[in-house]
Amino acid sequence: MRRRSSLTSADVSADTGLLSPVRAGTAVEEATGDAAYVRALLAAEVALVRAQTSLGHAPAGAAAAVASAAADTARFDARSLALRARTGGNPVIPLVADLTAAVAEEAPEAAAHVHRGATSQDILDTAAMMVVSEALGLILADLDRVAAALARTAAEHRDTPMAGRTLTQHAVPTTFGLKAVGWRSLVLDASARLTAVRSTLPAQLGGAAGTLAAFEAFVPSGNPESRPDASFPDASTTNASARVASAADVSATQDVGVRLVEAYATATGLAAPALPWHSLRTPVADLGGALAFASGALGKLAADVLLLSRTEIGELSEKTGGPSSAMPHKANPARAVLIASAARQVPALAGILYGSLAAEDERPPGAWHAEWQPLREALRTVGGAADAAAALAEGLRVHPRRMRENLGITGGLIVSERLVAALSDLVGRAAARTAVTSAAGRAARDGTELREALRQEPALADVISDDRLRTLTDPAGYTGSSGVLVDRALRRPNAPS
Amino acid sequence: MRRRSSLTSADVSADTGLLSPVRAGTAVEEATGDAAYVRALLAAEVALVRAQTSLGHAPAGAAAAVASAAADTARFDARSLALRARTGGNPVIPLVADLTAAVAEEAPEAAAHVHRGATSQDILDTAAMMVVSEALGLILADLDRVAAALARTAAEHRDTPMAGRTLTQHAVPTTFGLKAVGWRSLVLDASARLTAVRSTLPAQLGGAAGTLAAFEAFVPSGNPESRPDASFPDASTTNASARVASAADVSATQDVGVRLVEAYATATGLAAPALPWHSLRTPVADLGGALAFASGALGKLAADVLLLSRTEIGELSEKTGGPSSAMPHKANPARAVLIASAARQVPALAGILYGSLAAEDERPPGAWHAEWQPLREALRTVGGAADAAAALAEGLRVHPRRMRENLGITGGLIVSERLVAALSDLVGRAAARTAVTSAAGRAARDGTELREALRQEPALADVISDDRLRTLTDPAGYTGSSGVLVDRALRRPNAPS
Amino acid sequence: MRRRSSLTSADVSADTGLLSPVRAGTAVEEATGDAAYVRALLAAEVALVRAQTSLGHAPAGAAAAVASAAADTARFDARSLALRARTGGNPVIPLVADLTAAVAEEAPEAAAHVHRGATSQDILDTAAMMVVSEALGLILADLDRVAAALARTAAEHRDTPMAGRTLTQHAVPTTFGLKAVGWRSLVLDASARLTAVRSTLPAQLGGAAGTLAAFEAFVPSGNPESRPDASFPDASTTNASARVASAADVSATQDVGVRLVEAYATATGLAAPALPWHSLRTPVADLGGALAFASGALGKLAADVLLLSRTEIGELSEKTGGPSSAMPHKANPARAVLIASAARQVPALAGILYGSLAAEDERPPGAWHAEWQPLREALRTVGGAADAAAALAEGLRVHPRRMRENLGITGGLIVSERLVAALSDLVGRAAARTAVTSAAGRAARDGTELREALRQEPALADVISDDRLRTLTDPAGYTGSSGVLVDRALRRPNAPS
Amino acid sequence: MRRRSSLTSADVSADTGLLSPVRAGTAVEEATGDAAYVRALLAAEVALVRAQTSLGHAPAGAAAAVASAAADTARFDARSLALRARTGGNPVIPLVADLTAAVAEEAPEAAAHVHRGATSQDILDTAAMMVVSEALGLILADLDRVAAALARTAAEHRDTPMAGRTLTQHAVPTTFGLKAVGWRSLVLDASARLTAVRSTLPAQLGGAAGTLAAFEAFVPSGNPESRPDASFPDASTTNASARVASAADVSATQDVGVRLVEAYATATGLAAPALPWHSLRTPVADLGGALAFASGALGKLAADVLLLSRTEIGELSEKTGGPSSAMPHKANPARAVLIASAARQVPALAGILYGSLAAEDERPPGAWHAEWQPLREALRTVGGAADAAAALAEGLRVHPRRMRENLGITGGLIVSERLVAALSDLVGRAAARTAVTSAAGRAARDGTELREALRQEPALADVISDDRLRTLTDPAGYTGSSGVLVDRALRRPNAPS
């Protein structure tokens, strides 16, 4: 490993968002930076000794001493930890060294209680879940903003007609309200999935191989929950047969571990896991899926905004600052572009996380390490997309006039489905279809209105009035259940309660 | 498009499982074959006309006529549909043609009611969800078998000690019960996710652009739920002003669509969606995630079995038929290999499905079509893995003697963590660590037992008895809370209630 | 594993293309069906014994007998092989059984020479490469058609002006010739990558662990290339010291293996590999990359066609059969939709193949098996996309009038960049920018032409003639080097020589 | 977008490698940091004005002035650019503003020549290719180290026998030399692919929509390569007909753009592209594939090292610093773990890059932006893996004794294939197979050597000497062509010439 100028290596090598404008400067970016991870790693170490102290496994002063040392965050430099992480493969090893040294300066007797019984993964997984919890909180708040803004938009445009488009072509009319409420339903689905994952994020504690054995080994003698093999330290050298612990002893000892996990989880604010999950990666896989879902849900919004704000379509536009310098006529849908860029990345990152489920041993050689950066990138990318989507949804400009104009550009062909249905009642289905097809062809060829062309169809002579034809060819009158669907969908609350 | 000999083109081009042994011949493969999809497509068409008939939108005989024609499944050839699907981009178009022709032969008046008001996607999405429901039922049954077998294994081996391995190296002891109950917890997590998705699989109905307009357009006059613009067909040519429907009329009409969706969902056995989801792909994305999870959950089991059945480790083996012909000594872990192959494929397929969330319009040009084959492949691959895992788990052979032997191959080093903890009480932590490190080095160099080497450490002279040392270096005595963790985890039921 | 009705299980479970219209009925689908793989597996077995016969390692009649038995392809049923593959994990094991039985019926003495010394992977990998070679040949022919058609289109429309669009907005003018020649350059890049991979597809031969040892073990005594330990069979029981082969002997023996590999490669029509590649998966990874590239290259063409054939844009349309039945006005870009669906799938499949590079042992437990189906799916999907792209490119309808109309919809704003440049010469850059921005704003507000608005800018009074303004605001006059770029790009030949 | 404390936002949000130990502190990390990208962006701007100056399109002093301003790199803060990039979607917009301001301070007349005629993508794509070129140079140097070290290892262990393992089980013997030379061949394949991509990395120049029009528009009048519409500026206001440029004029003008591209490419050190590639993403897609290949090639090495250094196998170990603190017996294969983590991530990142090929327009809304971060992450991750692999390969410890011991643990069964072959010559194939199978079963049951068991087989009585049996059951004597294959493979040079 070649290192250059380690003094400033953080600066020269850092990723500060230059290549990821979707998240640069957002709250989630900060909540998931290296600094936030270091804080969370320290918080996990403090939570552990606090839990041990609370159960009498460590002396009363140990927790306070470790917490005090950990509070001096300036002492724990992310870049330095990163550089020293490479030898052992994870940043907890150097962090423990630094933290132990810091504790030893002020409270030497407490130093032995830093990280006692724990394995690096206990701390790193717990810290990651703490970071995730914070980041998801921010993301959910932004998604709430998106949902609320879209609810307003959908209500306002409940009956605003626009072209429904399938396979790139005008199909039949729809309403912008129905489109907006559909975007919102996806956003609410995303919120529901992220909320579900967030509510069960577990702390991690298991020791070297997930048996909690070391935590029990370090329970001091004399403690009411003391381990059997330590409870009679003097006797142990003289009466070995006593060391065959009774079943009750063993059970009591084993419960020590479980109780410690619960105390630790409480101290971290995370859920207590049913089992140590060093190689049972449900939480991380679920996060991958929920984040991929969220990126796609917002990506649907962005895809439609991008399309509908095209120069030729012009039905939507983003609320933007000002004109571009080079081409003053351009008003790029910049937020939608960023969201779209996010939607293209996160599913692949989720694939890495799902792939890490299938991993051997009590700690897999690679699959665990492969999770860290993709999880962070997924959080940041979705966080940036949610931030951009909130601004997009809150500032979205709707242009009903352009919607109406576009509805008309097929000269009425967009309601040919309805015409066939209505005319079938009058002249039979076959004749109705023939007439509509013939008239449509003529209208397209001559650039006339479909209504005019229909009036020249012999089969329709004298069977339908001009006014009726006008009604039938009005796209705004053929929006089906759109209004009812919007009303029903809006009854779903903005945020999961 | 070049076609060759279409008569037998199904045979010459078919995928019958040759390259996917993980699923060849399984029930899920059959439940997801082209034939199953054709049946489901027909069932969706029948459900639609049944729903329409039940609401009086279609004459009483129409449903029976369509159902009768659809029942002659030999008439609907998957390969022929596939070939004709290419022009229009989906197989529903030729299916409707064939079904309409079949109905017309027996009940000409009913032919017009085939697919009335529907769009291809209504039928294809609904059929896919019906196929998914069936396939997930089979998968869940196999996962139940896996969970039940692993529960038995975990209970039986609750206290069977084995080496805990981290980053490929022996770390500290664990138990096989704890490992098996961990596998089971992942399988139960997979079942929970698949069950949740399965319980909400929605039918799809929206018409051309999701507004349900066409269904209302086709409601016959005179029907109590008739559409305003058709309720007075004669008057319509003379009194156009009457065509301005009252708000109440419109509302009644719009409810027609919503009621039809509910009737249709009931007829299909699927859930009624809150909104048409032609371009709101929550169900498909969720399926992708749940299936990727399941493949990974089973993949963890397979990864461990593959490792532990290695020639050098030999702690597990599959129950297999007989020796290989070429190399009689080999007993390949064939089922685990197949499961592992599945776990490598499904996350990528899920990524395609998550990627299809971000798609423009009321029907996207490509993103929808890109879902079909990956969803099927994911179902089949997971289905095959679940089938193989059931056989694997039910036939798994455990070799506690080899586990015990392997525990010993580091000569006691596997309990060095415990030794440091216990000796710290006697000689202080620093001296304890020094003594254990020194003895460990000597033991490794000389090939002796760690216990013997420890007895030669001056610092430990006279402070610890030989029996105590024997106890402390017994790996089986250092399994922490494994037993309690197994007991707690086994309280989780095998199948979601 | 539950099996149902194995007699007809091929029919009930088969994938015959129903869910993959992009490839249903194409030549590549047939070339990659199970039947094609079975033929290739048999061809690989025949090639092996032919090579052995040619070197004198097998009797002269063995090759003929095996070839004769293999020629009766009706005897080798893909579905039956698939079902029996599950136990051992691959279809070669049952194939060898069937082939050996077939040979034994006619030429019992030749039966022992079936598959002699080979491992299943030798045959399956070789067969896969034979299938790939055939499929790539078909794909390349279609790509040649695409490139040729696009060359014609680009030449014809070398100077057809159209709007250049960036981030969904009109930017500056471009030409359709430049766009078409860009599509072609991507297609040629795809051809070049596929051609490069195809030209080096290697046969696979290595025996059980890639050492070729078994092939040497089976070389009969008396053969000029005989193995040392077999050359004196009688002596071997009496004079063991003679069994210490000289270095020259060993070298001769080892060369036997290498020569066999070359003879085998010749017999298969594939390249001779430098090393057995059982777990060195360069060819498969390269295929993944080249196929993903091809799907994306065609996907770019499809993305643009989809966009430019939108109802509102209408600059391109596919040559299609006839109007849709339900909505006669619709002319869906069906081929582009299929190609777009392909482009969304293949990158993920390539990810699986790249992922299989990192695999342990001489034959990995899962990574190898995970390649088979994704490779086939990638071939078929790209094959279908290439077939569709050929039809698309050859039938593409270009509408220069719509291109010209769309160029004008910003009222001249699309050339604002040019105006700023030209006016800077006259009034300075700052004043030029101010004038253009001001006029553009007024033009957009009032719906007038930019040219008119510019004439009202005080700063421009008397400095520029009306004719000059007309010239400067003509989008067709601002297409830069488009023509030269088209000419240069067209010099690249359609197909790699 | 919420921003916090922008003064220190770089520090609080930065990724400095904490979660990616595989690359923390490596040269490639530094070469791909935000700072390196900023330097490359500035270099691209300087190259542009240099090219324009060299062709007389910009005054002589402009290039020097811009270069001088750009040299004050402290003025261009990556974090500030990142934060300001969000509005417009890319960091070039604020960079141009900063650079223009810097130039204006010293040489106001040169300010107008900054970024003249260019679009943001011209600069960002070019800068990315410059960064890639540097990073690939570093990666290739590390791969050369890996290949050289593995060549030495393979030569040294050309004939070191070890167990060949397939599907986790001992199959037949192989040599460590053959394994090592196989790793090397993959590494050389990776080098070849990266070298090929690196040698053609193109500069990007096209202006707003890839027509180069703006560059021509800005060519000053009087310049020998002046644009036609500017060559007679006075006449242009009086004689519009003269503005119809002759074909020769147009050609000359258009060539201006092409010549500028070539001069610009020369100034950047990159290749001149045949076409602007704003939406023809061949270079980026190729990079994705080559980097995924490289990660997998190194991943194969890591997968084998991880396996062979397992506690139970112990045939390899990494050269590491010292014992772990908690578990003194552990010597984790830390470098292999990091490489393995990389191999799990890069294929998914490559999938994003391949996916960006299929993108609409002259600049796609999202697909381009989605490339930046995954490309950087792929470079860094592969760079870190290559760095770790160099250390791993150069320090790899091989334990031939353990290889030999492991070869023996099946009691000779590993050569059963050979025994069947050899005994077939003596007693016929059927009898040989029966005898070996029977003896193998007995040996496994009784824990005896296969050789002993064979001696008790009646069929073999008196047909084979004990010495001959000893020879035949010696695994080291059954390594086939391993040696010859190693020799041949080593003839391939370490680095592409």
C-alpha cells in the first residue's frame, strides 16, 4: 500500500460530493459522513460499557470514564482510522486502540473495560444501524413533504384532463390528479417500507462468534450474575470437581449474555435482536430492498416530470432559479435529473446487499465488508433524491392549458375508443369500428378534426347529432373514474402513523 | 424476424430446464411454465366477463360462454401466442383473438364481451399475480419444511460444540445448534416476507390508461348503473343539452368502475388495488426484493453446508444416493451447489424489477416488458432452491465427532480468549495476555497442546491447578449463551400464522 | 423434489417465449434452445473421441461408433436430461449414460471410449461455446443489417436539421444524419466487441481438475505417445525402479495432454485454450460484457426512436403492419419497445457472469452453475433485440417536416447561443447577451418570433440587417460540423473485416 | 436542500475511506479524489483554450491567462463546487464561474475565452477520462506486480503437488504451480482489458449538442479558418444573398470543428474521438466491463487464498504483521478479505455503467449523471484490490507440507481415477472399477490406506506388484500435464508490451 502525504491525505483523497450532486450538501449526506460513523462507533462503545456497568459487570466508574473519553471527538480522526483500518480490515480495531489510550490517560483502571468481550463487528454493525436510523428519519421527513405536496397537487388537479400515454403514444384521456395521486401512492409505499425497516433496526452484540461467551467470561466474581467458573476462584485450584457447573448455574450464566444484549440495545436506542446477526443479515438486506424501492418510487415521479416538461410537451416545469447562461431559453428540470440519476444506481447497490446474505461462517471473509460502502451510498443517494423530490413536488408548476392543447393534437383520435363504444349502440360494433377507423385515417391524412371526418361517414348519416358528436369527441368528458380514484387514494394519510 | 419451421418451433427453441437444474422438474417450474401463464391469462379474461356479468354490464350468458371457450385449453397454444406476441409486444393480443374466435363459434353474441373495455396489461398483470400466488404457495410450503427440519436439527444439536469461524479462521467455540437455528431464522424471515407480499397481490384493472373509462362506456343502457351518456340514447340525438350530466350522475358512473374492480378482484382471488398499478409497480418490486431475500437466506444455509462438508472439514454431509462413477470417493454436496447457484442469480434479477419502478407514462415502453421474464426466472430459481433446501435440510447428516476433532486442531488456541479472561483474575490482565501469547506461540511451534505449554509458563506456576487448566481449555465448555439463544429462537413458530 | 407427470413435463413446464416477445421465434432463440445445447453436448463428446482416435489414444472405430450413436438425436431428450441433471447438478452425467448405452448397442467395444478421461465441465463448457459461436454469428449478421441501414439513413439525412435535445430541452440544432451515424457507431462498437470475443471462444478440456492427467492415463500402451507408466505393463510388476520416468519421458507424456487439447479444439471448431479454464472464466465474463454492451448500444437506438416517435414529437415512426384494433390512431413503436426491454435486462445478467469470476477451487460449487441460464438468457435477449433492430432500422420512417416544425417551436430560441456569438462581434459580448436574453423573454411571453423581438432591442438598432437576422435565426444554418462528422463516421465500414 | 454549517461541511460529510478499507490510503484513492477531479476539470478548461489559441481561434494571451489562473488550485474548492453543483446538476457550471472570475482579475480580456463554445459535459467527460487514465496507470502497475510475483511462485512450485478440489471435494491431484499460473493468467487478462481501454480513452468536445457549432461561431473574423457568416461582417448587413455560403466554405468551416477536437485531444493527452460521445458512451461502458473483470480476476485469487488458508486446510497464509490482540492464534487473511469485498461490489457498479448506454437525446437526463460516482467507486475499489493483491502475491506463504498432508487425507482415494485406468489394462475396466470401489469403501470404513485395501481385493491378486501399487497411489505422480501447462503459461509476458 502506497500512501502519500498522510498529513493531508483526508483532503486529497476525500469524496466531498463533487460527483454526486444529488446528495451534496443534504442533511442525509452529513448524517452518513465518516464523521457521523465515527460518532456512532464511539456511541456503541459507550453503550456497551454502560450496559455492562448497569448489570454490575463493570465497575460503576467505567462507563463514565469511557463516555468522557469518547466525548472528545476531536481525538478520533476518521481519516486516521481509515488508514489504520486496512491492516486488520475494519476501523474498529484502531478506534478501540485510540479510545483505550484516551481512557487510560484519565482513568487507567477503566481502560480494561473498553470494548470488553466485544468483537469489532458488534460495534460496527451497531454503529451502522444508529447511522441508518438517523438517516432514515431525515429521509422519511422529506418523503412526508413529497406526499403532502403531491396530495395538494392531486386535489387541485383532480379533474384537470390530460393525455394518457401508453408505449409513448396518446391512448385515452386521463387527469393530472390521477397521475399525481399515483406518484404519491408510490411515495407512501416507500415510506411504509422504510418505516417498517427502521422500527426494527437491531443492535448487534455477540462477541467473537456470536455466542456471547466472552461477556460472561468477564463477569467479575462476586457478582450476583457471576459466571460459575469464577464464582469460587480460590476453590477452583483445589476442588476441580466443583467446576462441573450444575444445569441451573449454566442457565443463569447464559442468561447473563441475553440480559446484556437487552441492556445494550436499550442504551443504543435500537431493538434487541433475537439472535446475534453477524452472518444473518436480514436488516441489511431489508435496507437494500427498501432503499431501492424508494429510489424507484421517486424515480417514477422524476421520469414523468422529465417527460412532461419536454420542450414539445411542456405540461409541467420545475420551479427554478433563473435562466441558464449559455442558452437563455433553457430551463432544465434539474431536480428531476438528479432523482433520475439516483434511481439508476440504487437497485444495483441493493443487489450487492442482497448478495451478502449468502455468506459462510460466523463472520464471512468479504461479504460483510462489501456491505459498508454500498449501504452508505444507497442511503446518501436516496437521501439526496428525497431532498430533491421535496423541492420538486413543492415547486412543481402545472400547465393545464398545455395539457389541454396536447389532448387535442390527435384531432380527437384520443377518444376513438369511446366513439366505437358509443356508436356501437347506434350502428352495431362492426360498422362503428369501420366508420371510426375510416374517419380517423382521413382525419390524419387531411389534418382535419375527427369530428368533421365522422360527419362524412355514410354509415353515421342521420344517426347522431352534431352536438352529440361534439360531446363524444371532447377528451375532457372521457376521464372515467379518475375523480373517484383520486378521492379514494387521498384518504390514505401522508405519513404512517 | 426469421422463423424456422413454426410447426415444431416450440420444441426446437424451448427452455425445458436443461441449463437450470436447480428447478428442473420442480412443482414451481410447472406452476410458472408458459402453459400455466396461458391458463392464468384465460382465467383473468373469464374473471373480467364474470365481474361484468355480475354487475349487469354484460348479459347473463356472456360469462358462461367465455368460460366455456376458455376451458378448452388445448385451443390456446403458448408457442403460437408467443410467436404472434412479437408484433404487438405482448401475448394478450393474440390470446384475445383466439378466445374471441372460440367464443364466436359457440355463442356469437357473446364474442363482443371478450376483453371488453380492458387493456392487455390488465390481463397480463392479473395473470402474473395469479401465477405468483400459486408459485409462492409452493415455495412457502417448502420453506416450512426447511424450517421444521432445521428446528429439529437445532434442538438435537443444541449443545453440540463446534468451531466458530470468522474470516476463515477458528475464533472461539460455538454450537451446531446455534448455527442451525440461525439458518432457520433467516428462512423464517424469508417466509415472512414472501407471505406478506403474497397476501396483498392485487388484480389489475384500469383499461387503456388506468381511468376505467372504457368499462363505463360499455355499460349497457337501461342498466341501473348505466353511464349518463348512454342512458338516453335516442334523446341524445335530439337534446344535446341533456348530455351535461349532473355531478351525481358522474359520481355514480365513476363508482361503476371501482365496483367493477372489486368484483373482478373477487373473481380472481386476488386483492382489489387502491389504484390501477399499470405504472405503479409496487407488487412487482416487492416480489423482487422478497425473492432475492429468499435466495440469499437459503444461500446462507448452502454456503455453510458447502464449507462444512469440505473434505478437510467433514462436519456435515448431504444425504445422497450413491458414489460418483469416475471418482468413487466423491460425495458432492449437490443440493447445496444448486442452492448456491440460485443465490448468485436472483439479486440481479431483483435489480431489474426494482429498476422498472422508474418508468414514464401510463404504460412504459420497455420497463413493463422487462419485468416478465426476470420475475418468472426469479420465481423458478427460488422455487428450485426451496425444493432443494427442503431435501437438504431433511437429509442433512451431522458429524459431531468431526466437529469435536476440528475444535481441537489448534491445540486449545481456540479458547485463548477465555484463558486470558480467566487468568486475568489470577495474575492480572497484562501478565495473563503475555503468558497466553507466549504459550500459544510455543504450542504452535512445537505442535503441543496449549494446556501443556501453559503449564510451563513461569507466571502461572502454582496459581492454577491442572484440572482447572483442563477445564478452561476445553472448547466444549466455552459456548456462552448458545443454548439459551437456541431455546429462545426455537420459540418462533415454523410458519407465519 | 416433486415431479409431476414426467411424460409430458416438458410441455407443462417449458418456456417457449411467451414472456419474452423480444426473442420469440427468432433464429437466435432456436440456436440457444435446449435442443441446440443437446446437439452441442453430443458434438463435444464426438469431438473428444475423434481427437483421441486421431492421436491413436482410441481405436480407429471408436470415433465412428460414437458419432453414429450421437447422430440419432431423437434418442437424447432434453427434458429427460434436465430432470436427471438435478441429482448430480449437471446434464452431462445423464447424457453420458445415454450416449454410452446407445454406443453399446451397436459397438460395445467402443462404449468405454465415450467421455474417456473427461469431466462434465469439459463437455458443457465446450458445448456452450459452440452454441455461443453459432448465436453470435446470427447476432452479428443482424447487427450488420442495422449498421448498413443506418448508414443509408445517415447519408440520406446528412443535412436534415432537427432539434438537439439535452436534459429534455431543446438546446441547439443538430442533424438527423449525425444522430443516425451515432447510433451506427455504437452498433459497430458492439459488433467489434462481439466479434473479438467470438474469434477466441475456446474449447474446454482438462479432466477432473484441469491437469489432463486422465487423458494421459488412458493412452494405450504401445502407442507412440504412450504414457511411461503404461509402456511396459509387464515390467512394471517386476521392476519398479524402471517406473521412475526420465524427465524426457515425463515431458513426452505431458505433451500428450496438450496435443490432445489442440486436436479436440480443432474438432470442435473452437480455439485451443492456453490453460484449462474450469475456474478461469475469462470467456464467459467477456461474453457478459460484450452482450451487455450490445444490449445498451441497441437500447440507445430504441430510446431515441421511442422518444422521437412520441405523439407530440412525431419525427420518426416504425414501419408497422396496421392499426391497433382498440385505438385505431395508435401506431406503437413495438420494436423499439422490445429492444428497450432487452436493454434493461442484460446488464444485470452480465453482472452475474462477472460475479462468477471470483470462485474458489478447480470447479466452484455454484458460481459455474450460475452462469448457464444467465448466459443463455443474455444471448437470446440480445439476439431478439438485434433481430428487432434490423427490422426497425430497415423500416424506419423519417419525417423531416416534423423535425423542421419542432425546430421552430421555441420561436428561434434554439439558436440563441449563435446569436450571442454573432452579436458579440457587433456590440460586445455583454450587450449581446443582454439583448438576446431580453428578446428571448419577450418572445416567450408574447408568443412571437425571436427575430421580431430582437428587432425591437434598442442595442441592436441599426447594427444588423433584417436579412442577416433571418439568417442567424435559421436553425438549419447552425448545425456546425455535423456534415463533416457524418462523412467521417461513414468511412468506418459496416462490418469488421 | 438543507445545508448545515457550510464552512466545515466538507469535513462533516466527507467520505475519507472509513467504510472502504480496501482502498483507504492507496494511490488510486488519491488519484480519484474530488481534488484530483477538480485538477482535471481545470486541466480540461486549459486544454480547450490552448487548442483554440493554437488554431488562432483565441488570442495568444488567452491560454496563458487561463492556465495561470487555473494553476492557483487553492482557489477552486471541491466542496464549494459540489454544493453549488446541485442547482444546475453538474460541477462544471460553478467551476467555470470561479475560473472566469479568477481570469478576470488578472487578464480581463481573456475572461471571455474561458469555456468558450463548450458545454459542461465536454469538460466533465474529458476530466473523467484524464482521471481514469491516471488511475488505470496505477492499477496496471500493481497488476504487473501481482503477475510478476505469481510468475515467481508458479515457477517455484511448478511441481508442488496439492489436492485438486471440485465442488468442495478432493477430486484428483494438481500442482500449486498450475493454480498460481492460472491466477496469473486471469490477472494478465485483466491487464490486457484495462490496457486496451486505457489506450483509447477519448477527449470529449462537441459543444451544446455535439455539432461543434459554437466553436465555429466563435472563430474570430479575419482568421484564416474563419466562419463564412462572419467573414464579411460589413457586407452581411447589406448583401444577404452573399450569406449563402458555398459548399467549400461550409466544408472549411466544418473542418474547423474537427481540427479543434484534434488539437484539444492533443492538449489533454487523450485520443481524439471519431464523434462527440455525449450520448455514445462506449468508453464508460468499456471501463465498467474491464473494471468488473479486474475485480473478478483478483477475486479468484482471493477466493482461493481464503479457502486454502482456512484453519483446517492451512496450505497458504498471508505474510502479516503480528498476532491479533484478542485471539493470539488468529492470523486473518486480511488482504484477501478486502479483495473479496471488492469483487462483490464492482460487477454491480459495472451494471449501472452498461445501463447508461441506453439513454435518449444529445444529453440524457439522468443516465449521464448516474455514471460519475459508480465509475469513481469502481476505479477506487479495483485500485484498492490491486494494491492489496500486490502485497498479497508478493508476501504469500506457501506450505507444501500441508499440501502434501491434505493430499493424503482420503487415504489414496484421490487417485482412484488413475487406479481404474491403470488396472483396466490388467483386469479389464469393469473389474478394475469394481475392485477400486470396493477397496475405497473398505478404506473409508476402516480408516486404512487405499493401497492396503487394494491388496486385499481378490481380483487384483498377483496381477500387480506392491511397488507398482505404491507408485499408482502416490498423488504426486498423478499431476498430468501440470508442468507443461505451467511452462507454456509462463511464456506469456507479465505486462502487455
